Amino acid sequence: MELVASLLGSVVAEAGKHLCGCICSKASNSLRFQAGFKDLEEEMKLLIDLRSKVENESAWTPQVSDEFYARSFLNCSLHNKELVQRLKKVQRLRKVGTSISMVAAHRLARRVEHIPGPSIECQATATQNLAKIMSLLNDDGVGRIGVWGMGGVGKTTLVKNLNNKLRDASSTQSFGIVIWITVSKEMDLKRIQVQIAQRLNMAVDMDETTERMAIKLFHRLKKENKFLLIFYDVWKGIHLDSLGIVLTTRSLDVCRVMRADVDVRVDVLNDSEAWNLFCQNVGDVASLQHIKPLAEAVAKECGGLPLAIIVMGTSMRGKTMVELWEDAFNELQQSLPCNIQGIEDEVYKPLKWSNDLLQGKNIKSCFLYCSLFPEDFSIEISELVQCWLAEGLLDSQQNYRDAQNRALALIENLKNCCLLEPGDSTGTVKMHDVVRDVAIWISSSLSDGCKFLVRSGIRLTEIPMVELSNSLKRVSFMNNVITELPAGGIECLEASTLFLQGNQTLVMIPEGFLVGFQQLRIAFFLLHLSELRALLLKNCTCLEELPPLGGLSQLQLLDCDSTAIKELPQGMEQLSNLRELNMSRTKQLKTFRAGVVSRLPALEVLNMTDTEYKWGVMGNVEEGEASFDELGSLRQLTYLYINLKGITPPTFEYDAWISRLKSFKILVGSTTHFIFQEREFKKTHVIICDVDLSGQCIGWLLTNSSSLLLGFCSGQKQMLENLALNNVSFACLTKLTITNSDCCLRPENGSVAQNDLLPSLEELYLRHLTHLENVSDLVSHLGLRLSKLRVMEVLSCPRLKYLLSFDGVVDITLENLEDIRLSDCVDLGDLFVYDSGQLNSVQGPVVPNLQRIYLRKLPRLKALSKEEESWPSIEELTVNDCDHLKRLPLNRQSVNSIKKIRGELEWWRQLEWGDEEMRSSLQPFFLECTFGKQTPR
């Protein structure tokens, strides 16, 4: 381009000389001279315009000096007879300039270079991602965009389509140049700089330092009005000060290091998109009647990963034999499809890079360990902590909480690298099917003594003896239908993990089977091994009895969750290294020997959630049974989940040791309906059910609790009065739930707390309270200010007339309330009521930060707020079966915050508005709800 501008500069300079030579001519025929001069002047103007066009389009070309104009005008001596000759020469020069301009135009079209790649037009999800990125590129507040996702998910295809879309004239107006830079796993800064320089047509001196070249690139790019750099395949952070960046990476951490303003995650295809992509690659064979069911199964095994779908589709193209498809499906199910063309080189090896580049102690081993679990299995994080601790992948010298935190950090790292993803329930993770296949492929090819054998969840009926050898480190036969195990002939002397759980038809483990596993640290069945660290019997539902455990001197974890054992095994008190005892959901456990738990000095976790055994408190203890008092001697205890017989405070100084607990769940009474199945590490729950609370003192349970649930209890009014009289605040309590009660909560006899007893309350849930007339009764009882309340839910309270009264008795503020849910309160007429003196004293909206409100089956509800009041932060409003609600607390400014208004169409049509313009402006946000379906209107 610099050459182009220079050439045009020479052309114009030459033409300028001819024009100046004509200005002072003394030709005798002035009329002819004037006519010729006019023609020459027009030609010269076109030539100068041509030069200016090219120079303006070439931002990096220096302007050609105009000094020649002055010199030429001062030295003019041309005659009229030469005018025609000069005019012809200028016309010839303009033709040359036009040719040069065409070259410039050709060069201009290369501001964005086309990059070949498949189209995403038929993929709705990818098209949406592309539209999102295009929109972000037009946002002046966004300078860096990170596109991340697992290997093979379609990041490359997405940004290639982005690059090519920017070639459109309408798209490129905002960018002077778009530069594609390939970074790759082995990042070379010099190579990156060379790619940028070459796109800018800059000379490259390979002997220059990266610092010097960076300065040149910086000054060159500054001359662009706006530019975009697309960094493809970034594996670690690159420190750049320039704006206008799109990068692709497998790691969210890379987006963070490069300070991306917006992170766009590229997820796998949905089932429909995956099937369409598979059919595009496999061809018409997928539509054959005898092949289609198998083709669908094979496509599903690819887990929506485009790379795997394309390779599998291509490898099966034209194959019409059912046997070939069955073989391919079986290979995929076993996670070792070595015989399928292209899988190993084109899918597994590229994905393996993500594992190879993991940094940190034992993180690779932790990742591979997750492959022992079945396909699409949600792994409990607490179980991973157990296994990683027992295997030595976490520091065994750390306490349980620190080890758990380290495990969570490792899991987050693996999530950020797209090697793990959230499971189907809280507190779980899982592996994408293809990522798991790659992990199994990696672990099965490790050196001898480190290999894995993973045969989980494939409906094995017997152990494949031929696959067992001394080269194995970890073995999994989890979730099969194995009925019996061989009594001998096995040699797995290096194996440290053996998974057999989930084989519900397996009732006996022959001792001879265990002789070949002398180094086990983790087993899902008992064996007499002095090195055993973890004995995991979870979901062995037929297991009723355990032999003596005293010989397992190194045992750190005993998990009997969901077994049928009736009492503790003998020798338990000898397990001085036991750190976790899980007896949850042992419905047959009716006894717990006294003196056992107090002799477990290393115990950090005791989980007896939903067991039949209940711990006695203060004299309410059967002879020979363990009592709540014993737990006070466990100095290392940090997690406690138990059932108590009653509420009577213990005799010892309980507060000191309970305050040491990081998490606890104490259940009192019949708690069948309110069991928390998942372990919430940072929560402290108290659940009281089917208990007469009159005359009871529950304060000792609430001092360190973050959550209290009262269900099916009587005597709640008297209990509240006792709390009010004692006037002791419970600053830790953030969540209160009261459900299924016919008690009246209205305070009597002046029993109103002087202080806010729950100053940290954030969530309030009131459900199935047949005599509750308003929430203010509870507020008055406990002196609540509700200053931190975020969520209020009231369900099935048939006598409820209003929520809160602003009467000046209690200073209520709802400035942090974000979510209101009201349902099945047939007598509710108003949310908030005011006495005559308070109506005008409440300044501004009563709920200034309310974001969501859900209203269902409130037939008498007429208004949500005071007349003319609007809620400035409301985002989502759902109304169902509230026929008398005619007015909403919205105004014209609500379009800036509102996202969704759900309701019946008839209700929407009969709403009363201040003006029709307000209805029109909010109409796009309305979704008609009919029997659970939503239709935009």
C-alpha cells in the first residue's frame, strides 16, 4: 500500500507541473486557451481526488509533500500550443492512477482475510453465540472477549465464522483491520509478533528483540482507527495492553489472566444439533431403517462434542452392516475405541493436551481418578475428598476442612479447564462422556504399576480375570450386575483402589479374592489389610453385619451409608486414625455403644443423618448407649450430623465445643420429611419436627445455628414468648422456616422482644400455617427489623390477610428484600398496610430493591403497593390466578429493569395503566402462561 500511495504521489506531482506551466501562458488565442485550460483543470481535479482517496484508505502511508505546487506556480512559462499535448498527458496519468487505485482496492478487501471452515448456519446454539460476540464487538465498553470451552466443542469453527462474517462491508466499517493469530500450546511470542507484522505488511527483522518489535507493532496499530486481534488456541496468558481482542482457549483461567471483559462459554450441542451434524458427516446410511437406531446410539455416545461427532460420522460413512455399527457402539461404551479410524489421533490426542498442561501437585492424578466412576455419573464431592485423602492425593496432615478446601480448589481448576462439569445435584461433579473416555485411555496406557482398569457401569456379570494384573494401580467394577467373585487366582499386588459398589446382587466377598489385593488403600468391601485407609460400603443395602475392624490400624474412613447394619462392628474403639465415620441412612441401626466415639481422637466427621439411632441428652440416655455429652471430648470434630431424642440442654459446657464445628445438622424428633441429603459444608442446621415446644428452651441450639426449621410442632407460641422474655439475639441465624402448624403467632401479655432477636435474618419461609393472619405477628414477637431480609415466602396460609403492617410499633425496613413468593393464601388482600399516621411517613418504595415476585392463587389480592408507587428494580413478575389484581407497581422507567412478566392473557388485557403508552412499552416483556407453558405475545 505504501508503494501504491508513492506511485500516485509521483503521478499527481507530474500533472501539477503541467498545470502550472499553463497558468501564465502568453498564447495569442485566449478563448482556445481558456477552453483547454478548463478541460485540463477538470482532469487534474479528478487525478488529485484519486490520489486523496488512496491516501485516506492507507492509514500508514506518509503524505506526499506538496512543496512542488509552490515551485511550479512560480516558474511557469508554457505556451498555448502545448496545452493540448499537456492535457493528453494528464489524461494518460489519470488512467495510470486508476489502475493503481484498483490495486489499492484489491489490497483494501484484505483487511479481513477469509479463513476456510464449516458454516454454523444450521446450528442454533452456535449462531446465537456468534450473534452475541458480534453484539459485544459493537459495545464500546467491551475490549476483550474470551471464548472458552472444552477441546473439540466448536470454538475454532465459531471464531472462523466470526472472522468471515467480519468480511461483510457492513461489519468491517468499525475495524480498519482484523488479524488472526494462531498461538498454540507451545507459545512463541516472536512467532505471534511475526504473524501480526505480516498482516500489516511490515518488514520483519528476525534479529530484532521481542521488545523492539513490540514497540514497532504498537506504533503501527495506533494508526488504525480500530482493529481486532483474534487469538486462536491460547493455552496460557499473554500480557497485552492493546484493545480489540477475541481469544479462544480451553481454560477460563486464561480468560481471567488476559483480563477478558466478557467470557463466552461454548457448550456441547443439544441432541437435535448433534444428530444433524452426525447425519451431515455419515451420509444417507443413517436414515436406513436397520441402521438408524444404532446410528442414534453412536451419535449419543459422542456427548454432543462436534469433534467426536464429525470423526465418528466420517468413519462410519457408507457402512451398512449392522455388525459394524454394533461393534463401533461397543467400542465407544468401553471407552477404548482403538479400532475406529481417526478417534485416537483426531479426538483423543488433542483432548489429552488439556491433561498434559495441568499444573499443580497431584491434579492430573485427581482428574484421572474421576474416570473410575461410571459414565454420566454425578460424583459426590465429599466422596472424592474421602478417596483422594486415602490415596495420598491430598495432604493427610491437613485437617478435614483444609483438605476439603484443597479438593474444592482442585475441582474448580478442573472445571475451569473443562475437564469436569457440575453434576446433576448440589455438591456433585461429573465428566463429559468423551473427556472420561480420554481419561480412561490415558490411565490405561500409563507405565506398569500406575495403570487403571475401568469397567464400571457396563452391566458386567462377572470379573474379567484375564484383565487383572500386577500392573494395575486402580480398579473399578462399580455399578454392574456381578453376582459372585472368584475365590482366588488374582494378582493385583500394586492396586490401591478397588471399586465394587453398586453391584446389588453381590452378597459375599470370598477371602481368597482379597488375597491378591495386598496394597489396597480404598475398598468398597472389607478385607484384612493393615494398609487399608478407606472402607466404603455405601449402598450395600443387604449388608447387615461387619466382622471386627480392630486390625485396620491405618483406617481413616469408614462409610456405611445406606447399609442394613444393626450395630457397630467390634474393634471400632481401636481405630485411632479414623477421621470420618459415615453411618447415614442406616435405618436398622438402633444401638450405639457407649465409650466408642470418645475413643476416636482423630475423628473429624461424624455423619448419622437419618439413622434410627437417636442420641440422648441430659439423663434421657439408655444404659450402655452413647450420649450427646461424649461428643464434647472430640477435639478434632468439625462436622457433625446427628439425631437427638429431645431438646433439654446438656449438662456440660456445650457452647465451647459446638462453636468449634464448621458445619452441623442437628435433628430433633421425627424428621423423616425434612432430611437434607446433601452435605452443606458451610451450613449449620437445626431441624425440629413433631415436638411440643411449650416450655422448651431451644436457645442453646440456636446460638451457633445459621438455619432453623420447625415442622409439625405444637406450642410454638409459648416458645416464642420464652425467647422474647429472655431477649437474647441469635446473630448467626440467617434462615427461618416454620411449616405445618395450627398455632397462632400473635403476641400476648406484652411478650414482645425489645431487641431484634434475629438481626442477620436473610430468608423467611412460612408454609401451611392455618392460623397465621399476618407476618407482623411473628415480627412483633421477635422484635424483627428485617433489615437484611432477601427472601420472603408464604405458602398455603388460608387466613393470611396481609404481610406486614407499618404501624410505627416496630421499625421495619425492607431495603434488601429481593424475592417475594406468595401462593395459596385465599384471604390475602394486600401485601403491606399502613395506619393513617404512617401512610405518608414511609418515603419512597417500600421494597426499593425487589427483583422478583411470584403470586399464585390469591383471589382477593387487589394491590401490591400504595397508589402511584412503583418498584424501580423489579425484573421478573409472575401472576397466576389473581383475578382482582388490576394494577402493577410499574411505570415507563420499568422498561430499564423488567425482563419478564408472566400471567394469563385475560389478566394482562384487563390491567389498568396510567396510559396506553406504558402498556405498549411493557408488552414485549409479557409471556402468556397457560398450564405451565409460556407463549410470548
